Amino acid sequence: MPRIELERIEQAEDQAQRSTESFDRIAFAEHAVALVRPAGTTVAICGGSRRVKLEAGRVWGRGPSARWAVLSVPRDASRRAIANAVLELGIDKDRPWVLDVLLAGANAEPKEP
């Protein structure tokens, strides 16, 4: 029966990744990346289909600190899922308050003039 337990855990994780809240998810991801400012990393943000997904790697030929990342954000992604993915870009994980700042900053998203 372990398989049933794993399926329940996966379903719970999928639910935590989703939200019915109405907001611009790509703009939120851009705002989160701007707050985190991963040094030496070029980040591409695009629409995703199922889950928030971050893929990253090294840019060969540009030095040891040059990196790339692609953040896929589906239409039903939650703010928390997006923020957690952005935090994986390599910032200091010993700063637990960073997630709170990203989520609190959601109310302060830049508005168009």
C-alpha cells in the first residue's frame, strides 16, 4: 500500500502549488526575481502547463559564476509556489524571512502609471 500514500502526498503537493486567486503570475514572478536578484544569473520566465518548475545550469564559457535559469509558471500557480521556486535560484537559504518578504511584497506589486 505505499503507492497509495505516495499518491496522496503528490496530490497534496499539487494542491499547494495551485491557487484560484486572480493575479498576474508572470508579473509576480518577475517581481520576485527582481527582489531576490540572483547574482550572475540570467532568468527567463515563461508560462507552464502543470507545475511551477525551475531549471538552472551553468553558462559555459562565461566564467564559473555565470548561470541561466528558466522558470515555468502555469496559469493556476500559487504565490507561495512561485516564491519557493525563485528562492531555489541559489540565495542564502539561512534567511527564512526572505519567503515572508516575497509573499508580503505581493501586495506591493508595481502598478502601471
